[in-house]
Amino acid sequence: MLEASNLECVRGERRLFTDLNFRLAGGEMLHLQGSNGSGKTSLLRMLCALTPAASGEIFWRGRAIAKLGEEFRSELCYLGHQNAIKEELTPLENLLSSAELAQETLAEDAAFDALAMVGLRGREDLACRYLSQGQKRRAALARLVNEKRALWVLDEPYVALDAAAVELVASLIGAHLQAGGLAVLTTHQAVAVPAGAVRELWLGDADARQRSQ
Amino acid sequence: MHWNSFGEFLAMGDHGLYVWGSLVVMALLLVVEPMLLLRGRRTLVTRLKRQFRAERAELENRRSTPAPQRVSTPHRSQV
Amino acid sequence: MTERVINWFKYASPQTFYPLAGRLIPWFWALAALFGAAGLTIGFLLAPTDAQQGEGYRIIFLHVPASWLSMFIYLVMAFWAGIGLAFNIRLSGMMASALAPTGALFAFLSLWTGALWGKPMWGTWWVWDARLTSELILLFLYIGFIALQAAIDDPRRADKAGAILALVGVVNIPIIYFSVKWWNTLHQGASVSLTKAPSMAAMMLWGMLLCALGCWMYSIAIALMRVRTIMLERERHTDWVRSLLDDKG
Amino acid sequence: MLTLLRAVIGRDLRLAMRRQADIVAAMFFFIIVVSLFPLGVGPEPDQLRRMAPGVLWVAALLATMLSLPRLFADDHRDGTLEQLALAPQPLGLIVLGKVIAHWLVAGLPLVVLAPVLGVQFDLAADALGVLVLSLLIGTPALSGIGAIGAALTLGVRGGGVLLSLLVLPLYIPVLIFGAGAVDATVSGLGPQAHLSLLGALALGGVFFAPWPTAAALRVALE
């Protein structure tokens, strides 16, 4: 369903990668790995059509995402490096408004349950300013609980989370894959996803791969 | 020729200051702009040449002494 | 037909455009000098005195071309910017950046010569005349464009942001000009207009046209020179720049 | 479409309400700038009356400029802007919502304050009415045009100063017609022509400006 052909990434004066190809079907996850600055985040942003590739193309359901536009975006859930959490709003408001902006219907009860699931019970009505780094990340990840869109693009989803939360997120991804969804994610942590097939893709020089294996 | 004498030409019927003020400033700026450009270009070219020379020297140096190479070339990734 | 398209894209690549521009520049300089000399000869040596404005009117041989060019260059800049944005051609973004400083220079010269013309004619250096005011705003727009591009480090992003600004500016220029003119007629009526010299003789018109042509050729020559420098700077990591500069020395 | 617009406006208004200090600061800036002029040029009522439209309008431009840099900067910093850009709706529509919210928060208070400040300048009742009307029609254009500048200078060094450099020249027509409407009333001519031109500018500013703004935001996110 998701296919990249001959992608090239140039950042400033450096060519981060060229001739990058992969193909991802429903129920599969792509685990991007590589050292810092190897272009992982850049690749994720290309997959979201935020950054244009220097050359090469990305296809979704056989059509180029650059031309699909909104049709593609309605099937895409992106969780970036930043949490997209408003400090002034409560976790509940954040969750509801992000669903609203994505044109999804999310009942308040479902939102409460989602927040409880990521361990924010009792903090639903506290401004996010007062939450810890990990709690903010949880508030952001609560979006995934009711997320039905087919393609998840997650940038370091496990960062700043404790072991229990990491397991929870992994299980969410697993359920998503089991339902036939796709996921592309970057992480430095070795986390097993309970279901679905995992493909790995290394970015950067080959030495780094050997060294870290 | 419209003018009878050079002095008359310079005076411009009492408006000499304004007319020549316009012409001189315009001519000056139109000459200064390409000169600045040429200078900027020269500094850029010498800088780039120096850089290329240094890089080539480094490359040859590395070839003559087989040290542990770490040339980070873009890697072909395939899944 | 296809051949012609390919040809065009060939010249749109910096690698082929660079030497081409280098060959063209001397010709444009020669034309600029020729037209400029002819225009100035007519304007300053041959043209008769203006009955109403005296000899001071000769400033319009400088002022009008500068004003024309400042507006024309903005249009050309916006044109290149739009092309660059629509077709993602590197060269057009570079052309837009190469034109901006020259456009700003002409806008400044237009203001300068306008002020020097205004002193003997109107008795003051500056009059809030519709044309002068619009010219001042045009200078602001140029400065905004240059400042925006200078503030963005990534040249590709600078090109795109500048292109959007130039297009917004080009839509706004007529609105600004119209509003300033409207404002001007409400507040005062300028007695002598800067461009409508009464009973413009054919010779004056020729002088002005030749001067404008000279300025035009000058702008092309300068823009080509500047775009070559921009190309070297931006493409310094490519092989063609490397071989170009490495071979020579 | 309307639900999305409402969602964006609602969210931005709620955020603004949680941060009222910013709104109040911009309003006080407007009041102080306007109040400084009589101290600078002297208290003669005739002169003040003549100056009032221009002073109030220039102060309104400056007060709007004050709140513009944050229009997208906060969303950019915390990653919300990426989410907005990835929403399954045209980004221009979302920008339109944000522009409307910005006007409600930054433009409308100026309209409300204007009559009080106009009284300081000894404006007659009809002139006060036209002043309020001209600000009501004109300030949306300020928010719309300003959004372009805010998007272009997003994440750029020295963004705030650059923003004024880009946006203030584009504000000139709004200033001319806005202040001109009040001037025309004071001098006995009708303000209709000015106001309808101002209305055209506002429509253009609010409905066309979001599209270049959206393009500029996409460039900033690359």
C-alpha cells in the first residue's frame, strides 16, 4: 500500500540518503533505524508529504502522495517529535480538539477512557503545563487509542515513557497492525510489537549498522 | 548642439546643482554596483578555489597513508 | 515540440546557463553603454530647453527611466518567482534574487532624482506626490523581499518564501498605487507632474526611450552577473562548479 | 467545512482566553500610543481633531502588529502546526479560521476602545461613528494580510522586525481608506466611497490572503 521508490534526501548541503526503496503492505510495520542525523525524521516527514523529496516518489495505494493531497491526509496519522500538546489546555481538551481538527468524531466518554488507558486518570482537567514530560507524551499518545486511520507515522513514540507506557504503545501499534493498518516508526529502543510483521530499514553508513549490531 | 558654451552647459540655467546632482549620483551608483559585484565574485571564487585545493590535498594525503577510512558515503538501502 | 521543451530545460539548468550568461554579459554591457550614451547625448546636449521647467527638466531623462525600471524589474522578479514556484525550477528563484537589489537601486535612484527635480520645481525636496509615494512604498517592498531572503538560511526555502512575497506584492502594487493616488487627489493637487512634461517634443521622447533602454540593458547585464555569483555560491558542492574552478588553478 | 472552521476558531479563542494577559497588553499598547500623541503635538482641539483619524488608525496597525508574530509561532513550536497541515482539509481553510480568531481577539477590542479614545481627540459623534465603522470593516483586512507576513517569517531570525517590514507597506491602502473615511466625514464629504473600498479590501484580505499564507506555512514546515 505504501511504496517509496528511489527517494533521495538532501538537507542543507548534505545528502543524507539516496536510492531508498521500500514497500509496505497492510499489517506491516517499518522500523527505521540509524544514527542521529541520518535522516530518519526527514524520511518520516517525506512520507507525510510535509517535506518534498529531493528526487524519487512515494506512492499510497499506487498513487503519488504529492498528487493525492487531502485524500492521503485523511488516512494518515502523524505523531511528530513534538507532542502537539497545548500547554494551556487540559489533556481532555487537547485530545478532543485534535480529533475535531482531524475531522473525527470522538465522544467525551471515549476520550476519558483513552486518557485513563494511557495513565492520566485524575489529570484530565489539569492544564498540560503542570504535567511532566512523560505525562505530556502520554497525553499525545492517547490519540492513538481511538485512531482508525490506516497509516501511522510515529517519530520516536517511546521516548520519555516508562516501561509500562512503552508496552502499552507497543500493544496499540500491534492492534493497529492486526486490524490491517500500516505503521512507520523510528526508535532507538528495541521494543517488540505483539502482532504484525516488522521490517527494518537502516539509514546512514553501513559501518554504523555493524557497530550497533 | 543646443548649448553655446561649456559654462552654460554646466550651469544648466541655474539648475546645475540639481541636474548634475542627479546625474553624478546615478552614474556613480551604476558604476559602483557592478564593481561591488565583481569584488564579491572574486572573493567567492578565491574562497572556493582554496577550499577545493585543500580538499584535494587532503584526499591525496589519505590515499598515500592507508589510515582507517571513514568516508561517509550515502548508503543504498533496500528492503 | 518536445525537442524545444527539452532545450528550454537544458538552459534552465545552472550548469548550462552559467557559461551562456558569461558569453552574453559583454554584449549587454556594450548595448547598455551604447544606448546610455545616445540617450544622454540627446537628453543633455541636443534637446531644447523646456519652456515651462527650464533646464531642470533634464532630470526626467534620468528619473523616468529609473522609475520605469524599478517597476518593470519588480514585475519581472514576480514573474520569475511565480515560474519558480509553479515549476520548481532552481534557476528562476536565483533570477528573482538576482534582480531584487538592482530593482531597489533603481527605486532609490528614482526617489533621489525625483527629490532633486522637486526642489527647483516645487520648492521642496519631498512632496507627497502619488508617484513619489508609490515609489517609496515600492522601495519598501524591495527591501522587505531582500531582508526576507537574507534572513532565511536554506536557499530553497528562501526562494519559495521570497516568491510568495513577490507575488503578494505584485497583486498589491496596483491597489497601493490606486489608494495613494486617491489619497493624493483628496489632499492636494500637484501642479506640475513629473512625467507629463508639457508638450513633450519627439526628441525628448527619443532621449528618454534611449536612456530607458540603456538602463534596461544595464539591468540585464547586472542580473546575469549576479545570478552567476549566486549559482557558484549555491552549487558549490556540485561537480560542475568543482571542475570549473579546480581546473583553472 | 463549517465545523472545521468552528473548531479552529473555538480552539484559538479558548487558548486566547487562557492567556488574557496578551490581549490586555495589546489593548493597553493601543491606548498608550494614542494617548501619547496629544502630549507630543500639543492639546489644541482643532489640531487634535484633524489628526485623530490618522493617529488612531496608525496605532491600530501597530497594535495589530504586536500580536501577529504569535499567530503561528506557538503552533509551530509545539508541533500543532504540523497536525494542522496534515488535517484532511485545505490548509487555507484552517488559516481562515485562525485569521477570524485573531481578529476577534486582536481586532475587535480595538474597535470597542476606539470611541473612548476618539473622545480624547474631541471627535464629533458622527465622526466617532464612522471611526468605529471603519475600524470594524478594516481590521479584518489587517488580520488577513498580516497572516501572510506571520507565515513568511515563521521560524526566521529576527522574525518580529522583519514581519513589520513586510506587512506595514501592505497595510497602506487599509490605512488610507480607513483614516480617509473619518477624514471625509469630518470635512463634510460622505464616507461611503471610502468605506466600500475598505470593505472590498477586507473581503480580499480575509478570503484571498489565507491561500498564500497556507503556501508560506507549507514552505516553513518543509
